[in-house]
Amino acid sequence: NETMLIILSVATSFIAGLSFLVLTSLVKYFTRLELFILSFLMGYILTGFIHIALLPIDAIHRAQAILLTYIILGTLSFLKTVLGTRIKVNTRLSTASFSGKSDIVLLLLVLCFHMLTYFTLYPTFATSRGSDISRHFWQSVNLAREPATYSFDIVPILFHSYMAAIYLISGKPNAITFISLLEFLDILVPLAFYAMARR
């Protein structure tokens, strides 16, 4: 099932980001909402750089190496927790993620509007020729399959590298499914904006 594979691939990058935050003992500085957002951000950055570092390897072994790196990160994070070297729960930031219940209601309304817009646009928009997202998709596929033909002077190389990594470890799904599901991550934007404004 392509959909499940892509979801699992994104989830593993999220876990990799969370594991990194645990290993660096940074979790105590953030609320749970901020930690949720930053885990995706760190997973995005780590996955992008890991994929770039592994470009000399062929695509099949590159996907396996990325997953192996995730496993190592998760294992180290787990061992740190079990051995009691992780920052204790009572020393974590005690500030709540939301200022009040009204904030939660407002944020839910924004997320509902975002989802309505998403389901209106996708998957139809994913097939639009010449759109930014379809262009980025094909550049990412090019980076995943034939790195030698990829133009490394393209500015969003880390974005393409992340998309290429997810594309590989999710089993090279079709364009419409991949673009539609990956675009759903835009739901993090209003959450990130709220967390930033609340700070």
C-alpha cells in the first residue's frame, strides 16, 4: 500500500528528529507542541543531509542505509532514556503548549480551513503541468535515481534531498500519491506560526 508506506516514511523521519532532540538533551527547552513541530523540522534536516552524504551509493542501498541510520538514532535515543541519562521529566519546560482553551478552538478552525483547502486542491493540483510542486517532485526523483544528472546549483537542494529520501524508502510511489500526501505536511505551518507567536 503506497499511502501507508509514505506515511510510515514521514513518521520515521519524524522519529529520527525526535531521537536527535533526545540525544542532544534539548527536549527540556520546548513545550510538547514545539517538540512535535521541531521533530519534523529536525527529521527533515537530518534526512536531507543523510541522503546527500549517501549519494555515492546506489539507490537501493541508499534507502537501506537511511533506514539503518534511523534505527541507530532510535536505538541510541532509547538507550539514553533507559539508562537514565535523558533529562528527567520534572526538569522539562513546564509551560503548557496552549495559552487557553479558546486558542485550541481557534487553531482547530484554522486547521479545518487548511484541510478543506487541501482536499479541494489535491490530488488534482498534483497533476498540474508546470506547477512548482510537480517540478520539485521530478527534480527530487532525478536526484534519487540519477544523482549524476542532477543540477546541484538548484537552491532547494535540501528540500529535494528530503523528498528523494522519502521517495526511496517508501518504495518509489506514483507521483500523485506522493505529492498529495507530502503536501499534507503543510498542516504544520499554522501550528508552527502559533507556537512562534506564543513565544
